[in-house]
Amino acid sequence: MWSKLMLGRIRTGYTLALAPALFCCFATPICAQSSSVIRLPWTEWKTHLTDDPRCAAVSDPACVWQGPGVPVDRYKVDIWQRIDVDLPAQLRTPQQLGLLIQSIYPVYEVFVNGNFIGGSGSFKTRRGPNDPRSVLAFSSTLAQGGHLAISIHTLHLYAGYPIGGLAPALGPLEQIRNLENLDIFSSLSDTSHLYLSVLIVLLASPIFLVFYFMDRKAHEYLWLATMLGAFALTRLSMFSGLVDIGLGSWMANLLFAICIPLYRFAFIEFPFALMGRRVTLPFRILEALLVAMLIQLLVLLPLPMHMLRTVTAASNFVRTLNNYGTITSNVAWLMVLPACFRSRRPEMKLIGASVAFMVFTDIASHALFVLPGPIAWSGLTSYIVAEIFRSYAFLAFTVAMLFAMAARFRRMELRNQAVEQELAAAAAVQSLLLSSASAVHSAFAVETAYLPAGEVGGDFFYIVPDESSDANPGARDEKEGGLLVVVGDVSGKGLKAAMTVSAIIGALRGCTDHRPATVLKYLNRVLFGQISGFVTCCAAHLSPDGTVAIANAGHPAPYLNGVEIETVPGLPLGVEAQTAWPEQTLKLARDERLTFVSDGVVEAGKADGELFGFERTQAISTQSAESIAATAKSFCAGVAQADDITVLGITRPLPAV
């Protein structure tokens, strides 16, 4: 649908412009060189900077005109412009004349010797085509003694930027129609390399978005794609003022108003994301100014004309602050350079060179508008130079960043693969450690379930019979002594927590005293000063007669036959050097179940924040370890598991008959 609309409304593309251009090469008298065609450069028009209908008249003393060459203030809402033309003899004969209006804002109306001959858009709705060029026909009989007074009433839309450099023209109607296409063809030919560079930048932007979606933690790809895309779209809105692509002034202005602050916002965010740092306060203030600029632009677009007059002063102030802020925002990019050039990686040096080039380009292009003195140019010259400078700079920057970021992305992918392989190996080692930490005992039936949140986890359990020997693990089945059970949770996640688990399992194998309080004290001595976090742990010793001694170091209390045991609270391990954990005893009768859980069961949560909770945990605590773990995991279905889930169940079976 959009493509059909575009094809249907394009009036001055290369195809349509080619025929008159070739024709003009062989028929010079009817083209731009013809003496019948009169050019009317905007610098020769007089101006009147208020809305006064009397300015449409040939001569009205109430309408005071300022001399030619007076710059048009684009923040004025209504502007009248006028030029007086003496027709050459060949145009004074009765015939249809054409007036080509171009390089103008979307809403205007034209008067010839006080007679309305046409216009563009609507003054009431403040909307019109973003390509407002038109050929207005009128009879040469309107001339009074061969003299024409042409007056144009223009509504300057706040965020609009009409294409400059194309002067109005007056002449025979057919020649003016040919000239319209010729001017556009000439302009496109002169600037095609610029629009081609912008098109390449626009097409490159989604590539960086793909990089971001493949690695959501690399926000630099997102901000780079946003910056390049916003820059290219602002140029697209300008291009639509030269060629009719079906984009109305309202949409073009809205696109321009959004993309300009968005581009600068991404310009600030990108270097901080590349360095992996948070945006500092001075740059947050600049971003706040950009947000204020965006808000005031969006607010101004639908305002009626009489309200717009009272707001432009404040909006000009915001825009001035933004112009100076864009230069100072390059400091963030300069912060990247030392790290880039110190790096031994070729892609980082390429990124550094690209960043340095962009900083120079951005400062130089903005200096054309905001710096005082001879450096500051004005008018069309500075605009063209800045656009050429930026377009080529962005093309070079985009190509360089494509190579650099592709190499960087590939390197990080290889690194991530290596990390995944290391995590898989660590998971295998941890699984082996935990399985070897389990034991079979003739007096007790032990069940375990372990569901880590990632490849490796920070939960652990250790089960060993009394008087067991690591040198002869097969003899454990024959022992009739007690059983030591230790269940715990290391703070933190990932490989670091898994390494702490390995150290704890190794330390427990060297502990010969199985009294729970002694075990916790021993582990605390091993861990204190060696880890940055803490470890919650619950140790229990079960005697063959069912007597259970328990000491708890900040771990969730176990459940005895569906009832939570009120253990004496104690500090987690690794917090203080000298700490004691009191023991308490209870009786595990025949066919009763003692269940230990980690906080991953209690804190399993849904997307809306609801937790599995203690009540649900207690209600299912008499079920098997696998069932409890599966129930907790299914509770948070659709949400990534936030913490490791560990369940250990012990029963004292009835004696065999």
C-alpha cells in the first residue's frame, strides 16, 4: 500500500526528470537559459514579518516592506514576501504564464497584482505537502503596464526545513513546467551522492540492531543503531521536501522533531555503553535538555498560530542551549579514546579512530552555526557545507564501525562460547561433587533434588555416615552408625558461587567431628576472610534411634512431617570469625519425614511478583524431593528461575517384617 502511494505521488524522480533534462540539452531556448524565463531568487524579495492581508495588494501604505536581502526569521509564524517584476516584451503578449514556486514552506498563498492565483496547504489546519513545489498558471493580462507585483503569504511551520537553493521562476507556462522538472533533476544530480551516503547509513542501522538482539547486554549496539537511524531519518524528512514521496508536512515535521533529540541522546549514551559505565551527572543534564527540546517541539507542532508566537521565545532558548550542549557532549566520546588506543585489539583501534573522526566532524559542523566571529557562517552556504560534512562523515563512520563492531561481536561471541564451555565443565564437576557427597544408609532413606538456576549453582548438600572412610566408600552401605546431613546456600550466583561450593564440599570431607555445631564452626573458620559474601547452612546429625541434633546458620528451617521446626536462629557462615551455633534435638519417629529446602523453593516467583511462600512450601513438605522441586519450578512457569532449588528429604523407614 505504501509503495503504491509513493509511486503514485512521485512527480519529480529521476525517470520523469530525465526526459525534460535531455530535451533541454538540444532545445536551449525553452529551458533555463531562455531569455523568456525570469529567475526570482529569494534574496531579492522584500519581506513583511506579520500577518497583514493588505500586503496582497499592489500598493498599500499600511504594509511596510523591508528591503531585499533581509533574512527571513523562520520562527515567525506568518511572513509576507514580495517582488516586483517588469515583464520582457515577449511575455507581455496575451498568453498563459507560469510561476514556479519552490524552496518554500508547505503552507502558502500567492497573489499577482492583488489577484489570488493559488497556493499550497491549509492555513487553518497548518498542514500541507512536504514537497510544496507548484506551478501556478495565470494570464499575462494581469500585468499592469508590463509590471507584476508578486506577493506570497507563507506559514512557517516550526520544525520544517525546506530544501534551499531552488529559486522561483516566471515565464511561459509550458517552459516553466519543464523547468520544474529540470531544477529537481539538477538538484538531485548535484546531491545524489549525499542522499546515497544517507541511504547506506539508514540500511546499516538495522545491522547493529541485529547485533543487539543477539547480545542484549551490549547496549552500545542499540545506541549506535539509534544514532545512525535517527540521523538518516532526519535527512529523509528533508529529502521529502525535494521529491514527493507521499510524506505530508505534519509527518515530516514530527519525524524531524523526534529524530533530532533522539540522535543527540544516543550520541551521548553510546560512548558510555561502549565503556560499560553509567552516564555521569553533567551528561544526564544534557539529556534532560534534549528531552525538554523534544517535548517543546512536539507541543509546538499542533499549536494554533496566535499561541505559537508566545512560545517561540522560550523554545529558541532551549534550542540554543541544545546547540552548545551538542558540542560539549563530544567530551563523552573523547573519554573512549584512551581505552581504544591502548587496546591491542585492531577493532578497538579502528573504533578509536572512527570516534576521533566523528568528534572532529560534529564539532566542526556545529561551529558553523553557534560560534561567533568569522568562523560562524550564515545562510545557505553554512547549511550546505555542514550537510556535506556530516553526510560523508557519517558514511565513513558507519563503514568503519560496521567492520569494527562485526569483529568485536565475533570476538565476544567466541569469548561467550568459551565461557559457556567452562560453565558446562564446571556444571559437570559440580554434579560429580554433589553426587559423591551423597551416601546410602541402611537406617535412613535419603532423597535429593537439585535444580540450579544457571549452568552451575550456589546451593549444596553433603551426606555422610559416621565412621565412613573416603578410601573405602563402598563400605558405607554396611555402617550402622549415625548420618550427617549438611544443606546450604552460597550468596551470589554463577561460577564464583560454584567455586565456593567446591571449597565447602572439600572442607566437609576433612571434618571428622559430625556434631552439627562443630561442623558449622569448622566451616566458618575455613570460609571467614576467604569469601566476599556469606553462606547459609543447616547441619543435622541423625542417630540410628531417630534422635536428630540440628544447628542452623541462617538457612530456612527444615520441616518434620509437614511442620516447620523452630530452630534457634544463627548468623550465616563467613560473617564473623568467632560465632557459636546452638544445637537442639528432636525425635524422628518411624515412617516420618525430615525435609530440608533452600530459599529457591520459598522464593520461587511469578511474573507479577507473587512468591511460592512458606505456606505452600510447608503444605507440600511431606512429598518427595523431586515432587517438591518440580512444584516450585512450575509455579514460576514463563519466568526464568531466579534462584537454585535444592530439596533433601530423609525418612526413617519401618523395620522389615
